[in-house]
Amino acid sequence: MVSMLKVDLSNVWGDLSLPDLLATEQEVFAAHKTLAEGRGPGNDFLGWLELPTFEETEELQRIRRAAERIRADSDVFVVVGIGGSYLGPRAAIELVKGQNHNLKDSDPQVFFAGNNLSTRAWQELCELLEGKDFSINIISKSGTTTEPAIATRALRWMLERKYGAEKAKKRIYVTTDPKHGALRQMATEEGYESFIIPPNVGGRYSVLTAVGLLPMAVAGIAPMDVMLGAARARKELDIRSFENPAWQYAAIRNLLYRRGKAIELLGCYEPSFRYFAGWWQQLFGESEGKDGKGLFPATVEFTADLHSLGQMIQQGQRNLFETIVRFAPPRKRTTIEVDWKNLDGLNYLEGKTLDFVEEQAFQGTLSAHVDGGVPNIVLQTDEVDADTLGELFYFFELSCGISAYMLGVNPFNQPGVEFYKKNMFHLLGKPGY
């Protein structure tokens, strides 16, 4: 399959020029080289670069077999995790299977827990699990992160009460560090089937490990199709020139940042893209937001948000730019029919397809925002499917690594995340705080 991923920069040239872009060539080259050769800060977390594969590995086979068992014996699959352990799997499942995938009968329902401390959300999950056969997947390198640890404790108890201690063990799947941490110890002592988060892969770069691939497989997404898309991206993005879409994206966003843009809005015209945008937000927010630097990553859902944030984007502060993801038109089209009364005045659209109307909304919005002083990067890719999903994951990960090194920060740490935890643990009375 030939890659469809292209970066359209034709709507940024009002703020930048082609010579501006070309002047960064040595800088982008150096950042990519630093990343590829593992010579920069955080270089002990570069395992994600090597994850995509064209061959089914033993781990992928184990994931596929476990997913088959879960799909056969469970009505519901609960994924327990937070941050990259949560956003990646949910992004993948909602984009490919749709926001309403849990209403379909063909696959188990997939719910997410351990990503908040809401009593109401927990009680709702408990109600949804009543009378259902379910299994859980605990995803954590340490096993001691507060939110998923609380959910894990409660879900284990629910499983043991429902199935008995021994049978419950067969419904608990663990994705964690291969050797260290409380969750690894728990999995070993209890005999849970476990999968690996490689020690050299950080959470927000882990979606192409079992972190993302096991939940995807349970939801009916073929992990190998995702990996093939990512493997193709890995091969095709290994270009050291501005023919590389990752170079274009990383360079332009840094140039716009240097010209005073403070906010990047990632948008799409697919409602099912919402959690993918959330995954992107964590990826770039945690990777670049440090040392007093970094674009603020925000997300918008068009056309819905044109009726809420559209005014701000059009005429508010000129401190932002947009990156819009465009998928190829769906293979199955929907046509607008005639209404003889025409009370809604829509007969001028008779015979036109819904995706045609959406395309005109995109083009009209693009022109309006650019004319209003908002540069737009347009990322064009193929149909929404598992292959495209893998390609997009790897594209953004590679672009983020290059972009962060251009910015002069470590893309793979997140020291600021610990500050709120220290305050919370002190208030909770945790020993040592």
C-alpha cells in the first residue's frame, strides 16, 4: 500500500516563506540525526523507534491469542490505565471502531477505568458491569500510580467475588515492566498473563506495544494491520530532506512558534478523532512543555466547534495556528435526498453526498481562518482504518521527537508531572510525604 500521508503547507506562507523553511534544513537534519542515533537527552527512551515491524512477532501472536480468548468469554473488557496507558488505546478504538462502538453487538464492550478519581464515574462503571462477564487489563509500568491502582484494587475484588479467586486470575491481564515494579510482582505472584512495556519506551510513546495493541485486538482491530501501517511510515519517513512530511511538520510548527504563535489547535472533521487528538495533546504537551518553552497543544472538533470556538479562532488573539487532519472520503457514501416541501431550504443540495458538503465546509473554513490571520497546516491521509492509524501514530511520534530537539528540550521526560502528586500525597497523609 502506498502512503497517502502528505503535509500541505500552502496555507502558512502568509506568515512564513519558503526560504524561511529551507533555512532550517541543517537544524532539522541535526535534530533527526540526534534522535535516530540516540545522542540527545532522554536517549534511554528511544525504543519506540524500533517497534514497527512487517513480521508478526511472538508478542503479537500472544496478544492475538489473548484477545481471541477475551472476545470469546467476556461481554466487557475494562482497560485500567492513565496517561499514555489510557489515551493511546482509547484513541485507536474510537477512531477506527467509532464513538458508539460499545452499542454494537459484534465486539465486546470496552470501558476505561483508572483515569480519574470520580466517584460518579466509578459507580456508573459498576452499574454497567452488573450481570456481565468481564475481564480487565491493568496497564502500568509501576503499578502504584494512584488512579489505576485504586481501580485495580476494586476490580480485582469484583472479579474474585463473581468468579472465585482462581477463575478470576484467568480474567486479569497485565501490561507492565518486564522485571520491575509492584504490578510485575503482583502478576508474578498471582499468575496473571502478562505483556511487556519495554523499559526503553515511555508511556506516551507506548501505543504500538501491548499497551495499545491488546485493547485494539479485543475491540476487533487487527494489531498486525496497525503495525504494518506504522512499519511503512517508519520506512518512508526515514528521509533526510524536506521531502519528509515529519520534517515539514516539525519545522513549520517551530517556525510559527518563533514568530509568536503560542497555541497549536489540532482539528479534524471526524467526531471519532476526539481521543486521538487527546493522545496527540499528551504527546506534544509532555514532550515539549518544559524549561519555559513549548506550544500549548489544544484540540478542536469541526464542524461542531465552529459554533463555539469559531468566533475566537476567527477574530480573537492572533497567537495560534491550526493543524487539520483530513482523511480520504469514506468508501460508502450518503446522498442527500429531495424534500418536495423544501421547508428547510436544502433542495439545492439534492443528489450531493454528505462528504461533498463536508469538504466544502472544510474549504470554506480554511479560507476564512487563513484570511483571518490563522496559518493552517493540513495533514492529508488515507481512509480511516487500522493501517492509517498505525501510520498516524508513528508520524506524530517521530515529528514530536524531531520538533522537541529543535526546541532544545528533552522529549522523553516529564518532571513537572510530579509536583501535584507530592502535594496530593502530603494532603492524603501518604508515608514519606
